Amino acid sequence: MSSDTYWTYLVFTQDGEEWKYYKKGVLQSFTGTNNNWSSNHLAISAVWIGRSVHGDFYFNGLMSDIRLYNRALSEAEVLDLYNATTNIKQ
């Protein structure tokens, strides 16, 4: 999904049953069948960051500036946040 050398800015939003994925502030299209969330996935109240809810897949890497909002961000808000973070020295 990303390079091992650079940070990659990712955003996932959910509004009802609609999920969107942004990379570097740009809306991406989902491919394959893994984007179909069943009702039991949506009913899970816990948030798992860096691993599967089933405990079988773990993220191997670094994460920074993780944010959770009580609403789905708009495409403009995602782009504004991306532009604000790209001015930070790495």
C-alpha cells in the first residue's frame, strides 16, 4: 500500500453504510470484494487499530497522528488536513 521510506497519509470515512478511502488527500476507489462490510462488522463497538477484529492480521510498521471523529469528514476537509500535514518537516 505504501513505501517503507516515507509516511503515507491515509483517511477512512464511514457515513452509514458508505465507506470512503483517501490516500494523500485524494479519494480512491475500492477494488475487490473486501469493501463489503457485513452488518456484524458494523455492529462491533470496539475499534481495532493495527490489527484485525479477529486477531489474525497485524500491522507491521509505524503510525502517527491517529484521529477519530464523531462524523465523516468531507472530501474538502480531508484535503485541508492533508495539506496542513505536508508542510511539517519529516
